[in-house]
Amino acid sequence: MEFPYCKILDFPKHQKRTRVLPWIRIGIFNPNNPSKVIYPLGLVDSGADISIVDREFGEELGYEIARGKPETLIGMGGGKTDGFIHELGYLIENPDNPKDVFKYKDYVVFTKNNFPATMPQQTAIYGTVGFFRHLIVTFVYPVGIQVQTSTS
């Protein structure tokens, strides 16, 4: 499967900037209700220990966010994000062939607070737990992100 890089427009210090970033849309679902799938736009981040999804998506899927295991994530530069660990279903669909689907369960951290408004399009970060440990991922900048299952 190949996902194109996303062209992102933002305005740091009120200056227009366009970048190409490895953001993709994949399906997520609550294993207790696998028929309801939603598609956050997330950064494919090989440096992230665990996948992180905005709390609003978890609430929409029926999770009681604060009932998960509390977790504080520390990013580069010491920035902290508080959240709660839950089991989550993931659905990776080939954009070129809807019959080519990979579905699995793993963990996620739903954020305690909403994602920052500085990049309103981004609502998830796909890291090692929840993404990379199930897949073989190749970044072909600026063309696309190639994703294969480890059994492909």
C-alpha cells in the first residue's frame, strides 16, 4: 500500500508556509463496536513510542477516556502530553484497492486535552506501539509512505 505525503499549509508567526509531511488517514475503532470506524489524520512518526489520538475521537468511539491507564508522554524538547492508554482497533485500507485491508488491535494513548490548535488538521500520531510494530514502513520523500504487513 502506498499513501501520498500530505501538503500542509500553516502560518507560523503569521507567515504562510507550505510543507509536505508524512500524514495519513487510517481507520480506528473500538473493539467493543468494530462497525463504527473513524479516520483521524495522523503523522507517521518513527520516533514516537506509542500512537496518540485526540481524545475527541476516543469519545466518539464510546471510550470513557479517564478510565484508561494514565500515561505522561515526553517529546523532544521535554514537551509533555498527558493521556490514558486504551486498546484500540486499527484498520489500514489500501487507497488503490479497497479489498486490500489490514485490521489489528493494539494500544493507543488518548490525550487528556485536545491536540494543539497550531495544526488543526493533525489529530493523531502513529508510533511504534499501535503502528510500526505491525507494519513495514518505508518513507519515499516526497512521494509517499509505503506500508506493508510483516506477512506480505
